[in-house]
Amino acid sequence: MLPEDFGQIDSLNILNLRLSNIRDIPSSICKLKHLKELDLSECSELEKLPENLGDLESLNTLSLKLSKVRNVPSSICNLKHLKELDLSECSELEKLPENLGDLESLNTLSVGGTKIRDVPSSICKLKYLGELKLSKCYKLEKLPENLGDLESLNTLSVAGTKIRDVPSSICKLKHLKKLNLSECYELEKLPENLGDLESLNTLSLTGIKIRDLPSSICNLKHLYALGLSQCSNLEKLPENLGDIKCLKWLHLAGSSISHLPHSISLLEGLIIMGM
């Protein structure tokens, strides 16, 4: 337990309580005007945060990973310098603040392993967001339609969610390098213009129900790894797959693909797994 007057330590800039047994945080810590890093990860007894957490005006890193927090106070959206927010594996967390898009400096948002059902559309205002991690949000059914407004996004992981479709706007993400849609068992179709993701180097589609790949993926000049394992409904690959000159890894184990397109012979050094 922290003392109630803990907030009087004016010069404190890092507070690491990882793996501690604290049950609550005194609201006085929100007076720590110079605090930059607050680590509450793996605090397995922690269920509640101070409502005035948004008063930590210098905070740039907040980790609550593997804690038991049930909700995040909306005041955190006042943290104009927050760059990293880690809520991953907060197994009791069901909702994110609607005004999360006010975190104007945020570049990493990790929410994987929570019970959230949706993502506030306001996050699409986050011009500096580089990583959005939503894997294992097993109740998540939908992504914001305007996800393509995240102009700095380079990593998007929604593996193990219940999403049924991918908004076509993601194809505007010119800096996206990694896209993980693996084990999205309700997903049956990909955007036709997926090939517009000009920086994409890793595409993971393991276990999804697609029957075909959009031919536009052959425009992905930087694609290095393509994961199609356990795509049991997938019977063929695009004929011009050989246009993906950088492709080095092709995972096909558990798919229904029986033959490869002739153009694949153009890919020097390609390693095919599972054929």
C-alpha cells in the first residue's frame, strides 16, 4: 500500500510498482506533475485507478498490463504527452474511453487480451499512432470504418478477434508494414484493394475462412512473408503471385491449395512451408 501523502514527492519522474500487491492507488499520486513513467503491470490485485489520473500532465508511459482494472477513467484522455498505453491482458476491461482520440501524442496502443467489444472511432484522430495491438480481444466484432485515417500506423494486429470484415479504408495506410489477421475465424473476405498497402512486408492470415486472395496483393512489392496456414477454404493462389519479388516465406500448411501458379518460379529463394 502506498501512503496517502505519496503525491508530495514533487521531483519523482518514474514510478515502478510492477508485480506489487497493491489494491488501489491513492489519488494524491495525481499531483506528481513531473511523473513521466507509471508502471502498474502485473499488479494482480489492482482493480481501480484514481479518477483524476489525467492530472499527471507529464506522463508519457502508462502500463497496466495484466492488472485487474475494470475501467479506465476518461480523464486519461487529458494526457497530452502520453506516448505509450499498455492495457494488454487486462482481462476484466470491457470498454475504452470514447475520447481516446484526444491522446494526441500516442504512438503505441496495446489492448490485446481484454473484453472490449469495439474500438472508439475517435482513435482514428491519432496522427502519430504507429502500433495498434488488439489481438485476443475475443469479443471484438468490428473495427472503425475510418481506420485508414491513422496515417502513421505501421503495425496492426487483430488476431483472434471476431471481426467479420476489414474496412477498405485500411488500404490507405501507406506506412503499414505488418498486418496480422490470423485466427479471425469469422473473417471470410479481404478488401479488394489490399495491394495498395505499398509498405506491407508481413501479412498473416492463418486460419481465416477466405476462399480466395484479392489479385491486387501481387502489387505488394515489399511483401516478405505471407501466412496462409490452416486456411482450409483457400484452394488457389493468384496467377501472378510471382510479381511479389521480395516474397521469401509462404506458409500453406493446412490450406486446400493443391497446385502453385507457374509464375512462382520467378521468385528466387522462396521457402514454401506446408506443401
